[in-house]
Amino acid sequence: MINEFNGTSSNSSPVNVGPDERTISLVAGVVLILLGLAKRNLWSLPAIALGTKMLYRGATGHSPIYSLLKLNTAVSTHPEAVSVPHQQGVHVVKAITIQRSIEDLYQYWRNLENLPHIMGHLESVKVIDVQRSHWVAKAPAGLSVEWDAEIVNDIPNEVIAWRSVENAQIANAGSVRFKPAPNNRGVEVKVTLEYVPPAGNIGVAIAKLFGEEPAQQTADGLRRFKQVMEVGEVTTIEGQSSGRK
């Protein structure tokens, strides 16, 4: 059952957007409108239109898309729920083949504090204990989001799986799997992610507009991982000004 709150007026739309999402929507709406007014090019009108929708979303707390999908992030019927509700998130799957031993690849990834070196959207990952860690990631419009995550499955040299815990700004879950590639061609590293964007489907569109869409981030991160494990550093490529050791 989806809970809904009514506004102060009996004619107002039900509030179905959580407070963090409303704040991000308001900021993103202002940024998009200002960009549209400043640029005055092919993207101006779409940016202003999207910004107006975001302002409406943030000001009213109502998302027509959420209504259609029967989603409500303004209140949780299960306060201790973790991870991504079934069929309510965005699904990302990316894979790459790396010429390095499974043991080395697993050990590098299992030290979660290594991940910001390969995943450009991550500002930091701090390990709290053997299971929990604190993540900070970049968001559109110069914002950042953070959450705590826990390891839910850890099979050495095979799989590492994690999920966000309660009160995460972005509900998410993911896994990385390691398996030998056919014909001794290295190791296939496969990353699977599920997440609920902080501004729903509109948030995905905004992230793409700002060049921070998670599918592309994941693909770029795996390429950096391959370079680090095969070469020892991230080499300079198009769209990347410098490398990280």
C-alpha cells in the first residue's frame, strides 16, 4: 500500500516526493532555468521547460510520474527498509575483460576505499567496519549525496555485493562479479547496479544533461579499473584531462 499525504488544501495534489528530493529538485530547477536563459541555443527551451517542471516538483512535493508509477518517497511504510524496492529503480549492467589475476582484481575492489580512484563520480568511500562503509558521490549542479552501505555477499575471488542501509539519500544496491573469460583471455568483471534517482525519472534526465549519468559513469569506471590493473595508472583519454595512480 502506498501512503499519501494531502496538502493544506483539499484540492492540492498529494505529496509523494521526499524532502531531500524536493531540495534537489528546487536547486536543479533554478540551475536549469538560469542555464537556459544564459545559453540561448538549441538546449535553452528544453532546459527551461525541464527546470520549470523541477521547480514545480520541489515546491509542491508532487510528481505526476510517481503518481502514475504509484511511488511515494515522502514516507516509507517500512522505515528500516534497505536497498531498492522491486521494479522501482534504474538498472545498470556493465562488463569488461581485464588481463590480471582474479585474486588481484578481487582484492583491489574489496578495499572499497580504492573505488574513488577508478569511479570518477565518487568523492570518497570510508570503511567503517568489515561490513559497513560510508559513501559520498557527486550529483548534478555541483551537489553531492551520501549514504551508508553494507556488504551483503562476499565470496572471495567471485562476487562482492552491497546495498544502502536505512536513511540513504539514494537507495541503491550493486554487485561486482569476477569470472575467467573464455579461452584464457583474462577475467570478466561485471558490475550490476540498481538505484532510485534522487529526483525520479526526471533526475535521470538531469544527470544526462550534466554528463553524470550512472550507466556512463560505470562504463568509464570499468575502463579506468582495467587501466589501473593492466598498466598501473589511468592513462589520459578523450574527455579525461589527467590520470590517477
